[in-house]
Amino acid sequence: MNNEIVNSVGNFQGEVVAKIENVSKLYKRTSKTQEVLAVDNVSFEVRAGEVLGLLGPNGAGKSTLIKMISGLAHPTSGHIEVMGHDIKKDRAAAMHRVGAVIESPDMYGNKSADWILKYYASLHDRESLENGNPQLQKIEKKADLDKARIKEVLELVGLINRKDSKFKTFSMGMKQRLGIAQALLNNPRFLILDEPANGLDPAGIREIRNLLKMLAKEKNMGILVSSHQLAEMQLMCDRVIIIDNGRLVKEVDIHHVEEQITKSERTYILITNDNEKAAQILKETFDIEAKITPASLIFETDIPTAKINKDLVLKDIEVSMLRPQEKNLEDFFLEVTKKDKYQIK
């Protein structure tokens, strides 16, 4: 990793649940397609107790990376470890404590939530379902163990009262929560979610956010979330990584982004009828160095804006706008990837 990445990441000290090291994915040229390097030498870690956000514009390599980490695609080079097990050499052990929801959950529409989870529970061994829980270890029959564990995950995601309802009657938020319940059956240490808030209304988005933060903090899971919803990622995540053109271009603690946002409260945008003359006045009168853009001036200052505005007007400058430059994770993302806002979705 380069120095910029290391210096902008906080000291999150949780156990490493997933390690991605120098991973690349090359799709070779065919008769119909060109050769594409979808992921290029990407390295990062996911730690227990954190929600790590994966950001990037369309075509950046997010989906390919998610598929490789969840075992659905093989890296061309590099390696991926989950709980210390190499996903290629020891796939069964590596995936033993992984849960994943890739894209929107698509389950049996005419079956109940309880029936669906019974099917998935039947695919897991006793050890995964018990996870050292003394109460579950006392249960002799596997079918009864499945039933008890299903009750636990349905309560965890808030669907216990809808366990007998058919999947097709569920709202998008409820479908997402059932998908997460299915991913939690085997007590994963590492949870992978691709666009978990996609298509949800604000209430559904808040439910998913609160659920994931609870799982990270109370259940000590490491959670990797890929999403386009930057405002939501800012509320949900402890750290984010940004990839562009297949490469990891930034890894940053959310607190660092929030510090940048706080700092931006001293940054102002000024639009006048003569920006060059206004910039000269700012320099001569207030010793402010303003950056001149095609449409505005941008500058930092602790001087009251009313004083600046008054001085400009007295010197025949027509001020159209003078306001703080507000920043958020989207602005940070756009600066890193050098994208316009319409390109990020």
C-alpha cells in the first residue's frame, strides 16, 4: 500500500477476518471481447467489529472483487484469506464462517420465510449452527437444532412475526433482511453484502444500517459492504476503500472524512460579476488566497463573511453568492476518483 493510504487509516485493532493481498483478475481476450484487467493488484484487510465500505464508479471492479472474496470467482494472481485460511487452497475451511448476500435476495416466492431458512439450515453442519452455544449444543436432533437457530436469526433481523408469511408478500426491506438472516445461519465471522440498501425506502435503509452496525459491534463480525449510496455509507461504515479502474486508490477512516468535512466549514464559495478583481481584493485587503475556477472563487478564512461581503460591495463588486462549501463522502469520493456526479452510479 502507498503512504497516502496507510496514513489516512485509523488504528482499528480488531482481529483480521479477511485478508486480500495483491489480488488481480484478468479476463482474457476472446473472439467477442477485449482483454480486461478488472482488478489490479488490490490489497486490504477486513477486521472484526467493523463495517468496511467498498466504493467505486461503474466498471471499477467492485463486483468482480466481491465475487472473488466470496469464492464465486478465482483471482488471476494474489491470494485471499478468510480466518487465516486460503480461499483457493482450503476453500471449505475459509468459507466455513462466511455469510454473503450478493445482489438482491431471490428466493422461493411461494414459500414461507421459515421454510426457506429450514432449507438453508439443512445445508450447514451442527458446529456452524451451534457456534459453541451451550443451549443449542444440548439439542439432539439436527431438525430441532435448525429450528432453534432459525428462531434466533429471525429475531435478530426482526422477522420472527412474519416467519409463516410467503416471500413474495415481503417488502424489499423485508426481503433484504431475510437474505441477511440466511447469511447469518452459520454464525459467520465475515459477512459480505452487495448493495444491501438497493431499492429500499428510507425506513428500510435505516433498518439495514442499524442491523449491520449492531452485528459488527455486538456480534463482533467483520462486514464488507459494496454500495453506490454514498450518504448511507458515511452513516454506516467505520472505514471505506475506493477503487477505480481496478486499482485501490484510497483507504480511509470515516472519522478522517468527517474531519475533512469539519475543516470545510471554513471554506467558502464566492460568485461575483468580476471574479479576478474580487480575488485581487481578497488578497490585498484580507490576505486571502482564493482559487479561481471558471464560475467561482474558493477560499478558506476565519474572517466573518459579512465583513468580506461589505468590503467587496464598497469596491463595486456585485456579489451573487457567498456561502460555506459543504462537503460529504460524495465530495471526497469525487475528488479521489476525479469523476463528475453523474458518473458515480
